[in-house]
Amino acid sequence: MAFSGDFGKVAISSTAGDSLSGRFVIDNIRWAEGVAAGDEAIIKDSSGNIIFQAKISVANVDVVANYQDGLFIDGIDIDTLGSGKVLITMR
């Protein structure tokens, strides 16, 4: 998983199995460039709790989850990523 961005940290992954260790406060998760209806993305924390889950019903849509007060978690694991990439914005 790679980091980029000037406005906080943005972790970008296009591979299931990517992970980051540490404590994070997540502002939003965006799943972009999903290719086919039925593709799914599941992201978990290091304890295996699902923090994001989405399945697209049409191709080429973005799914966004915003956490207004921040989501405090330990570790990030890209469990399932059918297609596209996940962008996680954190403080």
C-alpha cells in the first residue's frame, strides 16, 4: 500500500492482501474504478472487524464512506478487492 497526498495521508491500494500496521484515524474510504457489477471490496482492521464493505451493481462507479468524526482503528487490511483501487484518507 502506498502513501501520497498533501492534505493528510492517503493510502492507495489496488491489491487484496495489502495491509498497514499502526493506529489510524480515517476520514474517508473511496473505492474507485470498480470494473464489473458484482465486484466487492472489504476492508478490515487488524482484529478482523469490517470497517468498509461494498458491492457494486453497475460498472465504473465510486463508492465513498465518510467518517465525519473520524474512525479510530488499529491496522488496515484490504481483505477483498474485486477490481479498481481503494483510497483511504487519514489524519
